[in-house]
Amino acid sequence: MTESDPSPSAREAARLRDIVEAAAEGRWDRFEELSDAPFPNTSSMREQFLESAAVLSKMGERRTLRTLARLSDDGTRYLFCTVVPNDASVRSVSLTVLSSTVGDGGTFKTIVFVPELDLSAL
């Protein structure tokens, strides 16, 4: 993987916000529509969605998206997004998406969507 523009494009940023909003609202159908390719394991992604949605609902609107983009050798962009709560007692949520551009279109594929581990009990 090579470094590229560390920021998502406007199209990518809008799609990331839509994914987070769909999860915060508990809308699995909308979340699923926002990935241009089927999930390799729908059951696993649904579990990730439900767990992340529960954390996002605790955040409410008080959250910030921090995103870093990296370019792979084949031209695919990996978008690493962390949804950071303004309330330190709520865990962050990590989202990883593959984004490839073909002309005006492209493919946007959610691959990981999980809350950070709660290590406070250790």
C-alpha cells in the first residue's frame, strides 16, 4: 500500500457519512444498500452493524468522523474511518471501506464496521 491523498474525496466522505447515519438510525436495509458489492459474510456484517449501531446511538449527534485514505498498488483506496464520540465514556467505532473509481462511477465496499474494544476492565 502506498500513501495517497490522506483525505477522502467529496463522494467518499458523503458515502461514509451516509453509512454512519444509517447505522446510527438502525437502518440495516439502508446500510446494506450503501455497499456496492454484497458482503462476503452477511451474517457477520449484520452482527458488526448491530453492535456498532448500539454504540452510535449512545453518541447521538455528538461525534466526529476522522478518515485516512491509502492507495493500494491496484488503485483501490482503503478508507480507514474512526467515529469519535465527544463523550469519552462512549467507545469509538471503526469503519474500513474499499473505494475504487471507474469513470464517474466506482465501487464502494464496506469491509469492517466495529466498535473499539473496551479495555477498561483489564
